[in-house]
Amino acid sequence: MASEDYIEECLYRVQNLIDRALTELMEVKMIRENDPTEYAFIQKELGDLQGEFDQLVGDKNNDPRLEEAQKRLNEVREIMTRGI
């Protein structure tokens, strides 16, 4: 089981990354130019963090915040994949 501090840090990282991803998506759509480097980098970060959360949830951490964060990561990854 993960410590409460680790869970809190992970939840903060999820929120921060989701905010960055959605901001990048809006900028790409507004400017109509694709910065493949930053966009791809954020997509990779989302995938990496998703893997970490899959592990946390799989380790029987019965924290609904983790499951909600995992769901939000999935949603944002799908948005980013379809986004441009």
C-alpha cells in the first residue's frame, strides 16, 4: 500500500499534468500550428503517469481519489489523441 504522502503527490502530479495537457491542446487548436515536440512530450508524460496510476490502483489502494485520477488521465489521453 502506498503512503498518504505519496498518494497526495501523485494526485497533485495528475492535476498539474492534466492542466498542462489541456492548455497545450487549446494552444495548438488556437494557433493552428502543431508543436509536435511539446505535444508528444505531454502525451508521453500522460502515458507514463497512467502506468504509475494503474500500478497504484492495482496494488489494492482503496482510495477513490486514485480511481478518479486514473479515469481523468484516461479521458485526457483520449482527448489528446483525437485533439488535433
